[in-house]
Amino acid sequence: MASGFPGRDIRGGFGFGAGSAVQMQYQHRSDGGAVIGAAGLLKRSLTEMERQQQLQHAIFLRSVKQKTHFTSPSPISHISSVDLSAASTTTASSILSSLSSASASAPFVGQGIPNSTTWSFQATIADAEIDSEKKSSMTNRLLELERQLLDDEEEEVSISGSAVTSNEWSETMEKLMSPPPPPPPMAAVPSPTTSTSSSSGSSSSCTPSSAAPSRQMLLDTATAITEGSQETAAANLAVLKRAANPRGDPDQRLTAMMVAALVSRINPVAPGSSIPLTDVCSAEHQAASHLLYEASPCFKFGLMAANLAILEATKDNPKIHIVDFDIGQGGQLASLIHAISERYVQRSPARPPPCVKITAVCPLQGNETTNLRIIGDRLAKLAERLGVGLRFRIVNGKIQELNHTTLLCEPGEALAVNFAFFLSRVADESVSTANPRDELLRRVKSLSPRIVTLVEQEMNGNTAPFATRFAEACAHFGALLESLDATAARDSTERARVEACLARKAANSIAREGVDRIERCEVYGKWRARMGMAGFNPVHLGSTVSEPVKLRLSSLRNNPGFTLKEETACLGCGWMGRVLTVASAWR
């Protein structure tokens, strides 16, 4: 009989529960086995022994399926059937005689068939373990006894009464006879090498749900692109496109955004050219960025912290000079003018208002300069209405030309330099040996400013490898899209423009390399190291900066997850614990 049944291992034993045809006295050992009384076996007649074997065999047939249902490799691969007749009596008698001479003596409890305990071969082996010389012979004889007693499964034996097996035996047999549970569904894309002759059922079982693909599939696609497995990437993208929805929930919107970026990565345009997806220098992109700063509290609070740091550093100074390298649509400067008016005009009307000069640095001439003039006129009108004197100037020039003269710096001014979401767009040593980023920082340091404010997105998107950069972008933009759900309606036109702006940022950061990649965000730790190498020291942001930001955060109705992370020289704004923007100050 094959050994697929539980307990057929000699050390484990097997047995029948209460009510079986055999009852043998046993005692428990410390290792969980039992010592079986075997010495009394020879006191019975062969006729009685044969009758008992028939009963055992009948009970076994009632409890066990045929051995053809269980196949497993075993040293006992074939056991000949035994005939419980006179011909086999001699064999059984000889085996029992050998067994009785080799086993320990124990009294036999009864000749009838009362309620039994467990018939187990553990006892014989337990005793045999004491004597190592008997172990081998005992095992062989027990195996032979199994062959003789349990292998006559083809005979039909009908005996009245029922045998109740033990719980352990029943549970084990049920586990063996029950079909294995189906494996959990796998959300994996079929391999491109899968045969086209596969059945439709198997193909559908390997295809993930198009409604909610895991973010892991996006990461796997980026890895496939890195490894040059274009077929796998194309197969994944085909599935992801079906799940993408730029007007769906945040996960669907992120999928649409990342799929577009990956497609642009696979099919790049000619070097140096520009397509709408990655055009992060257009007027529309700047206007949409302004909407982003207004719609997202993370961006808004970062700019607010920078303004508060400038106010704190320039307080009680009659002349304030602000140098800004990217004023955008002028939203941050307009808020700063409001804050200056509130502090100096409304709170101290007897004091003369400070003179504020704003210098907008623009490296190019043309339409951008024209737009800056329009923004300057608006800021001047706002300042006049609020009682603040304002002068607005535009400086065109290269980084190497920046100095006190070109920036129109005057003695006695409290100079503040503002880098708001700008420095990450300046190329560093990984792009050009000239390293414009560090050159700009050195030029600014030579101006001896009262304070330098830095606001950037918290994302490792500069020198990291493509796969790491993509994973960072997924986490960063995914959190941003979730946060927008708390502040803007999904079907609003403004939100569509904001998310188009984020999509352009993501595509440029993911799909482009070299000089074509403008978006090069860094984490705060890297900015701290770079600012330190340029000679700047961090400025402590006290309660005058953090408390107003906390107050504004608490004013958000039903704030679902916006967070602030305070450190000595920076303030991080985030969503659900993930920092998205960091504001810091330097001197």
C-alpha cells in the first residue's frame, strides 16, 4: 500500500479511535509515543488471531479510500495482497511469533472487542530505540506486518457495526482527500512570449483588472524600459492605458499621467525639440503653475513661509530690496506686499511706509520681458492702493554678469533673494561642467544678502537613475493628486489646467535626459549640502514663521490630511505624512 496516508511513518504511528475492533493497553511516553502490550499476542489461538485480523481489515476498509487515490514516493511502493485464509495463517503466525519474541512484555487487556483506544506502532519502535541493535529488525518486521494486514483491499468484507476513527485520523484524511484550494488571483501582465494558442480562459486569468492596476505595474514598466525589454513595457502600457482616466479618481489620474510620461520616454522626439507634453517653459505652463500655487496648500504654505522669513529678516528697515529670479504671475510678491502693508501701515500708521524695490531677473528678452512688465504694473497698482511705495525693475543678463551694479543694489538696503521653485530648474554639474547652479549661488553669496529663501518640491529627481526617479515621481505626484481632491472639484477647469501642469513637470522629469530635462528636483538634504558648499548658513525659522502657517493650516475646513513638519531651518508641507514642499532660509 502506498504511503500517502498520514501516520504511515513508523515513528508517527497511526490508530483507530474509540469503538474500533481492537483495544490494546498503552501508556504515554514523554516523547508522545505509546508502549503497546505485545507479549500477550501469542496466548491467543490462530483462529482468534485470524478473526481479529479480519475485523481490523474490515474497519480499515470502512475508513480509508483505495490506495489508487494516493500516490507518493515511498520505500513501500508495492505490497502484494494477502489472503486471510488458512494459507496465510502460517505467515501471519510466524510474523507474530517473531514480533512477540522481540517486543517488550505487557498484559493483554481483553479477548473481546470493547471500546478501544489507539492502536499504534509507535510503542514497538519506542522500545526499539532503547536497544539500537533491535531497531532495524523491528522496523522490517513491522513493515512486513503492514503489508500482510493492510494490503488486501480488493476483497469485499461486510461486517455489521461502524468504526469511529479518531479526530486526528479523520482530520488528516479529510485534508488529503479534499482538493487543494485555488491559488489567489495574480495581477500580472501576460508575458509577451506567451503562446498565441493559449486558451482565452488562461489569458484572462493572467490579465489584471483594467479598472485598478497596481502602482507596482507602473514601476515594473519603468524597470522594463531600463532593461531594454520593450515588448514587456508595451504589454504593460496597453493594460495601464485601459485603466487610466485623467478625469477619474487620483489613482486613475496618476496612471494617465505616468503612462503619458513613459510613452514619451519610449518614443522621444528629436534632441532639443519641444512637444506640448514636456513644454515647461510656455506661458500656459507659467499660468497653470500660478493656479497650482493657489490650489495646493502645500505650495501655498511654502511660499507663505518664505514671505514670513523675508519679513522677519527685513523688519524695522526702511528700504527693502527683493531680488526674484522667477516671479511667475506675481502671486507670491503680491502676498508679500499685503503683509508689508499690514505690518507697517496698518499697525504703525505713524511710521512712514518702507520703500520696497523688486528686481525681476530675466535671462531672456522678448515676450517674457513684456509679460514681466505687465506683472510689474499690476504689483505697482496694488502697492499704491495699500500705501506701500514700490519700484519694479527688470534685469536681463547672464548669471556671470550678476553683481551689485547690474542688480541695482543700493547702500542701506536690506537685500533678500528669493528662490521659489526656481533653483531646481537650473542645470548643475550633472548637465554641464560650467555648473550654472553653483555659479548662481556663488554670485548671490557675493551680494551679502540679509536672507535667501529657498522653496522646492521634495523629490529625488535630479541625479537618481531612471527607475528610482520614476518611483519618486509616482509617490510625489500621487500624493499631490490626492491632496487636490481636498481642495478642488474633480471636474473643474482650473484643476484640469493644474493637473496638465503637473503632467508636463512629470513628463519632463521622467522622459528627458541631459539639457532637455529642466525639472531637476532635489530633497532638502541635498539642498542643505549644496548651500553649505556655497558658503551659506541655515537661518532658524522661529515661531514668527511657523505659527502663522499652522494657523492657516488649522483654518482649512475638515482638513483631511495636510501636515507640517518643522525642523530648525526648514518647514515641510505635505499630505498624509509625505512631505511635498520644503521652505528654508539661509544667510
